[in-house]
Amino acid sequence: MDGDGNPSNVIGIANVTVGGLNVVVNSSGAAFSGSGASGIGDLNYNTDAFRAFTLLHEFAHTLAIPGFYPEGGAPNQSALEDKNNAQILSHCSKTLAGFKN
């Protein structure tokens, strides 16, 4: 937890109301300050590729892409995140390849 009581491991979140914003990215999270393998495909934390992946993932929630599961607070959240991550890696591989990893 951070100093405000928020989970510090959150990288991004979508579909919440925070000052009128739809997508929030934690600039202290792994997308900007982590290191090493993320465990998502071959993406490494704190790289342009991982940041692009994070934005694509959160935009997919916001845009309600068919087959992309809401995951926040679900009892099987980890499994849903894995399915969603696999979809981003599969459908956005060419886009992600354009970013430094």
C-alpha cells in the first residue's frame, strides 16, 4: 500500500471515476519504475512496449471490446487478467513489436 492506502502494485485501471478520467495509469507502478520480466509474454517492466501494452489493455476495458473481461474485484480476477493479456498479445502483436522492450 502507498501512503494514501492505495494498492501500490496497480499498474493501470479503467472504468473508474477519478476526477472525470476513464483510464488511470500508476506512474509509480511497474510500467514506469519496475524492472525485469513482467510475466506477460516476453514483455519487460519499465519499457515502452510494456507501457503500450498497459494502455492497450486499459483502453480495451474502456471501449468494452467484445470478449475482453471486466476483472476488477472478480473472484477469478487473475484468470481473467491472463485471458485479457493473451488477447492483447495476440491481437496487438504488430503494434507492440514497434516499441522498445
